Amino acid sequence: MTLPAQRRRVVVGITGASGAVYGIRTLQICREIDDVEVHLVISRGSRSTIHAETGMSVSAVADLADVVYSNDDLGAAISSGSFTTAGMIVAPCSIKTLSAIANSYADGLISRSADVALKERRPLVLMVRETPLHRGHLRLLSLAADSGAVIYPPVPSFYTRPGSLDEMVDHTCRRALQQLGVTTPEMAVWRGMDAGGGFPGA
């Protein structure tokens, strides 16, 4: 008997920082990939941000994931290193959540799952949304990076010649997912400086 291949589990945390669209688009992209199973945690603070910035309901966002947990559920499957995942993305990542992760203060499921990713040497991508940054923020970023986190501020790429904000967000999220080994053929790939800017059809 041939057993079905296990789907890659990707953990997504959405916090209350501005930029809820990054978490939502990450979920949408993962739904396009047959072998990816998404485990989602939505923080309390993000619930108002999601609606204010996108007009979407929290339940509609939750429907984009395969499994959804409360941030208070510290007994969830993703809180244990024995539950294998391909890694985790926090999109967007608030400074409060960054601080919890950097200082190993697992007071909620997002920070606990992030800590699990670090201790198990799995990719952890933090799409930190804050500007300008003071020295306290920079120290936290350095601490998280020293522990193994990928600091991935959602800085837009212009070499792809985006025609809309949606295209900028899409490219940023696809690049972030690459850090977990999750790639999609739709993502523009740099092929060298040429007359077309290096991208097919550019």
C-alpha cells in the first residue's frame, strides 16, 4: 500500500501591526499550492486591523487556512517541536511580537510557535512593520536574528516594474515564502540586467 505524501505544514501568524494584507496574501498564495497545509494564528490586536485595512472579516481570513488556532491556545499542536512544520511566517509582525520572540517570552501561541521554529532550527520569517526604527527596535531585530530568525521587512521591489500595490504585495509575500522553501512559478525571477529589466514580459 502506498501512503499519501504528507503536505508541508506552514505556520502563519497575523499580528496587529499595520499591513494585514501581507498575512492575507500569504494565505491566498499557500492555497494555490496543493502540497501546503496552513496553520493560522490571528492575534487579538489583528482582528480590528484586518477589518479596518482590508474590509475583510476575521472569519473570511480564517477560511483561507486549513487549521486555525486561538493565540491563547498554548496547548495547540504547533506549540510543540514534535509537530513538524516547514517553518513559520509572521506577517505582519508587530514590535510587541518581535519583542516577545527576541526575548523568548512565549506569552501567546504566535510567540510560542516562533520560539519552537527557532529551537528546532526551522525557518522563521518576521515581516516586521514599523518605521522609523529607534535603537530599541534595532536591538530587538538583532536579538531575533542572532537566534536564527529571518528579518524580512515588507520592502517593495521596484525592479519587477509593478503596476499596482497588489503586485507589490504579491511579490513580497512570494519572496518571503521562498525562505521556507515554498516556491511558486508565478513569481517574477531576476534573470540578469537586459533590455527588459531581467523579467519576462517586463
